[in-house]
Amino acid sequence: MNRFFKSLFGQVVVALVVGIIVGFIYPEFGQSLKPLGDGFIKLIKMIIPVIVFCVVVQGICGASDLKKVGSVGVKAIIYFEIVTTIALVLGLVLAYVFQPGVGMNIDATHLDASAMSSYIENANKVKGTSFADFFMKLIPNTIVSAFTSGDVLQVLLVSMIFGCALLLIGDKGQPAVNLISSLSEAFFKCMSFIIRLAPLGVFGAIAFTVGKYGIGSLKQLGILVLLFYGAVIFFVVVVLGAILRTSGLSIFKLIRYLREELVIVLATASSDSVLPQIMRKLEHMGIKKSTVGLVIPTGYSFNLDAFSIYLTMAAVFIAQATNTHLAMSDLLLILAISLITSKGAHGVPGSAIVILAATLTTVPAIPVVGLVLVLSVDWFVGIARALGNLLGNCVATVVIAAWEKDIDKTRAKAVLNGEIPVTISA
């Protein structure tokens, strides 16, 4: 028991329980603790761009061959597109079969659109009109602005160009590689300081949630939320489980191995908060650092599995709730547009609602104002989105590493079985 309370996992669990109690007994005080959770997330996001830059550059230079970098990159993108498409189709099918919005009979003309104004404005910026707009958004105004914009895709672009340049100039670039390696260690140590504040951030986030929405918010959030949680569980256990099994590993053992990080994500509804620890744990499993450094940061923008499920499910839900008939052409349009808009989700404030708005504005049949219906439960579904996205990227890294023969499967099995202790410094 003493060991449990000393571990980060134990401290986060205790913070979670105490936060629920405080939010339930003292709801106003619980709501006032919101800055603790927000502050923790801001601290994490403050350092993420630099860490992504360091690990991607190290990953490219560690590969020692641009063909290797290209091979990993191409396989990663192909994998992301296939699995994301499966997720989008799953959300569409489940919403169509279970019909969570049928019977609500909402008159869209009576909905208050004022709450959606800021989201719609951001959606218009995200939506764009062509692939050209999407690719232009990838290019930062300056190298510095890539790190200040909060857009991981821009950081990835700068990192890949710089990493390839260092690799091509050979020995002349070694001092820079050594410097980046040292900076990486320093920033990971900075992150270890911040992550020790996780129990405090979890306490504030969960106390605010219970204080604002009530204890019932943790168990009954309506058919849509329940269906989405069920969909994410099905996707993780069945789809990702089957994909991971091709590498000879178990999804349940992987979940157990990542339990500390998953509890933090559960409470903060943000997978950013555990990015460095996840990368270190995957390396500890026996996956080459270069592969982890390339796949995980890219996946955070291109491989949002649970988010993709929600995107199509929520779109169909809004149509059902407002008695909007969707033809097969409308369903295919939702699927096609979602394949594009889902790639711009990470780093966008209020990303789920903004990207959903960007999707719906291109589907004339569905009233965009219907987003008001899902706005109140967005934080709660955000928990499952973050958990599903994180596990999806971890599985992707393992599978791509197996394809590239960049994983020691014997060590991976031993680590997941608990035969090799986790020695990652906190």
C-alpha cells in the first residue's frame, strides 16, 4: 500500500477520488479549482513543441539513411489513413444503426446559435476550400512561429526539413545533433518536473467537472455519450487488439503497461499531457528511438482514431435529432469531408466542436446550429477521445516498428508481462 501511494499512478488515483468528493460536497469550491487543471495542461503544451522538434530530428538522424526515414514515413501515413477510415466508418455505421438522436424532434430554428459563434468562426478558418489551403497551413510564417502557433504539423515540417539537412551534411552536422540530443534530455527532465504536478492537475480538473455538472455527470450523459464510449471500447479491444495481435502482443497488457499515463489522460481529457512518458515507455519496450520519434508526433496530428469515430457519429446524431433526412450521398459526403477535416484537429482550440463545425458547413443538409446539442457533453466525450487517440498511436508505433523490424519482440513481451521492470525516471 505504501508503494502504491508513493507511485505517480497511486497519487493520481487518490487525486481523482478526492477531486470527485470535493466537487460533490463543495460544488462552488470545486469549480474554482479549474485553474489547477488548466494550468497543468498549459505547462505541458508549453514544452511539447520543443520536445517534438528534438525527438523528430533525433529520429531522422538516428535512422542514418533517408530511405529508412521515407520508408517509416510512407508506411505510417498509409497505416494512419486505413485505420482512420475504419474509425470514421464505424462511427457512421453505429450512429445509423442505433439512431441515438431519433425521437428528440429538435426544431433547429429554435436553437440558440450564440454559443456557437466563436466555434463557427474558427471552423471557417479550418475548413478551407481545397487541399492547397490545407498544405499552405502547414507552412509557418517563420521558423519561430511554428513553435508559438500551437500547430504540431508546422513543428513537424520544420523538424523534418532540419533533420534531413543534418543527416545529409554528415559529420559537419554532428555537433548540432549532439546539442539537440542534450537539449532533448534537458527538456525531458523539465517534463519530468511538470508531470509530478499531475495529481494536482487531475484534482483540479475532476473537482471542477463534478462541481459544475454534478456527480451524475460521471455516469449518465445520454445515449450519444454511452454509444460513443462503447464504440471506443469496441475499437480499442477489437480493431486495435486485432491489429496489435499481428505483432504478437496483447492490447490488454499494453493498456496495463500504460495505466499511469491513461489515468492522467482520463482526468485531464488531454493526451498531450503524457506525450514524453509514452515515447519513453515505447522505447523501453524495445522499439527503436528513431521509429518512436517519427511515428508518435506524426500520429498526434494524422492518426486520431477516437476523434474520427466521434466526428461521423456526432454529425449523424445532429441530423437525427433535428429530423434531417440523410441520403446515402450525404453519408458518403460526411465520410469524405471527415477524412480531410480530421487531419486538422490537433492544436485547434475547442478542436472537436470546431472540426465538427467545419465538417457540417460542407454538408448543406445538416443544420450547423445543431452543434449546440453536443456542446454541453463535449468535455465528457473528450475523455474517451483522448484515451482512444493515445492507444491508437501507441498501437500504430508498435505495428510500424514490427513492419520495419525496429522492435525487439522478445523484450516487448517481457516488458508487457512485467518480467522487466519499468525503470523510466520520473
